[in-house]
Amino acid sequence: MIEKLKKRFAIDIELLGYLGPGFLVTVGFIDPGNWATNIAAGSSFNYALLWVVSLSTLMLIFLQHMAAHLGIVTGECLAEACRRHFPAWANWLFGVSIMAACIATALATFLGAAIGLMLLTGIPVAASAVIAGVVVLTLVSVQKYDSIEHLIIAFISIIGFCYLIEIFIVKPDLPMAAAGAVIPTIDSGSIFIAMGILGAVVMPHNLYLHSEVIQRRNWSASTPERKRRLLRYEFLDTLLAMGAGWLINCAMVVVAAAVFFRNGVSVDDVAQAGETLRPLAGNLSGAVFAAALLCAGISSSITACLAGGTVFTGFLGKEVVPHRPWFRTGVFITAAPAIVLIIFLTDSYKALIWSQVVLSLQLPLTIIPLIILTRSRRVMGEFANGRYENLLMYICGAIIIGLNGLLLLSFMGVKF
């Protein structure tokens, strides 16, 4: 009996030690782009688009698990696996498109950090973006994953706590919000914001990053039994982290609906979104929002740059080692164009939302290789996806491609 308890306790401690990669990835869908799309959704459409957050999160949990599944079983990140198993033309298509997605992500994250710093200090956005870039590149060069994970977990906890408390302060219509979270409704007027939410939650660069970051744990996965245990730990880590992200994103939409939509206020500026914190922080809401936006921007910029380094190195066929020159080149290629684009922006709020829509348009080119690789017995051996996993992957792909089709129809002026 004592030996069984010791064994169970040891396994629980082992699980606690594994938690972290999922939370590192989760910050990607609590970044400034999410703030912009969530607040736009709540202020313009009340609770009607909460279902997009719910559906996107369900797909995210499954897809992130599949990406981590690939990393644990093969010992390769998604970019390395693509390089090994696809022809050159496909790798060019996948590689160039995901690097563009990483830059779009970095645009949103650095812009959020820059706006936060500008609101706090008065430093112009362009200069603030450069400062944020220096800070992020310095932190990325340190490459201490454990420290970064702990910092991000603390950040997620603080932001989530603030918005969850506000739900009780602003007294939203909870039955209507609950209905909005599970009943799909969409039209040509809301599809753009809906796709922004999808791109902000199911972020393509995170699928690449998750498949690489879990390998930094330095945990042996040399036997099938060990791999199965790590897959269970990884799924629990992903489920907890993404579940926390879902609560925070839903809370943002609900609070925005209660603060703005209920009062007929239209939001067209990032700084104006700070009013969502007024019920909790009063006259300090602007400063609290700016500080939170700065923290969100810095932490999510770190993950965007890490993903850029992973993608660039993996598709070139180089070993993904963070301190190597190829990885650092990928980080720089991700950050530099984003910062340059920020300098010339004229509408920060629209830029944040558009950046997330770009991510949703790229998603099929990330999900297709993930489906092909994880269903292949040649790649995954006995850990290849079964019938039900493949069915879920096809459903996710069909939903994303279908919604992208509706978005393109709306661009062509088709009403639905």
C-alpha cells in the first residue's frame, strides 16, 4: 500500500514538473490581437460571437495536442518534419506562408507593447516599438524557458483574475452570454471579426512552437510506454492552459459587451478599450490597461519570435537550437519587419484586427501538413492517429476552410 502511494505521489510530482509548455503557448491567444478582436466582438455584436471563442478553443486544444504529439513521438518540430517528408515546392509554400504569419503575429504583439508603453510614458508608438523590440530580443537571447514559462503563467493569472472579477462587477446578462457561447450565429457583417477571433485563438505559429518547445523539457521518450505517459501529461497541460485562455477570452468579450454595447458605444481605438477595466480600477483603468497591454505585448512577442526562429531554422533543414545563428536569424527576420511596419501604420486598431485575419487565412496551410504527418504510420509508427483523431482533424480543417470561404465571399460583397 505504501509503495503504491509512493508511486502515485511520484507520478503526480512528475506531472506538475511537466506543466508549462501549454501555458507558454497560451499567451499567444491572450495577446494584443486577441484584446482587439474580443473587444470589437463584444462592443459591436454583444454576446453573439462568443461561440466563435468556444469553437476556436476546442479546435485549438485538439490541434495543439496533435502538434505536441508529433514533437514527442518523432523528436522533431513541425517545421523539421515538413522538411523531411514533403517535396521542396510544398516546403516553400508552407515555410514562406508561416513566416508571413509569424511576422503578422509579431506586428500585433509589438504594436500592443508599443501602445501600452506609449500610454504609460508618452513615448511615440514608433520609438516604443523599437524599445519593445530591444527588450524582447534580449529576453529571447537568454533562452531560459523555465523562467519565461513562470513569468507568463503569472501574467495569465493576473489578467484572468482582473477580467473574471469584472464579470461580477458589470453584471452581464449571463443567460444570454451562455447562449452566445454555444449557439452559432453569423452573417456578412460579423464574419470579419469572427475570423479575427479564429486567427487570434488558433494561431498557426503556435502549432509550430508547441511541437518544438516540449522537446526543451529534456525528458526521455525512448520507449513506447514513456511516450504514452508524456502524451497524457502534455494533454493535461494543454487542456488546463487552453481552458484558462478560453475563460479569459470569454470574459473579455462579456465585459466589452457590458461596458460598450450595452451603452451604445462604438470602439475604434485601442486606448479606448481601457474603459473595460474602469469597473474594477476606476480612474486608474487607463494606466492598468496600458500596463497589462505592455505585459501582454512583451510576453507574446517572445513566443512569436521563438516561433519565427523555430520555423526558419526547421524549414532550412538546420538543427533547431536556440543559441545558434540560424535560429537567431529567424528571430530577427520575424521581429524586424514587424517593427518597421509599425513605424508607418496610420490605424493601430484596424492593424491589430487585420493581423489576426491574416493568421486565419494562413491556417489551412499549417493544418494540412499536420494532418498528413500525424496520420502517417511511416512518420508516427504505432502512434499514428486513429480513425476518430483523423475525423476530428478533417472536421477542424473543413470548418476553418469553410469560414475562410465565407470571409472571401464577404470581401466580394456577397451578403448572407
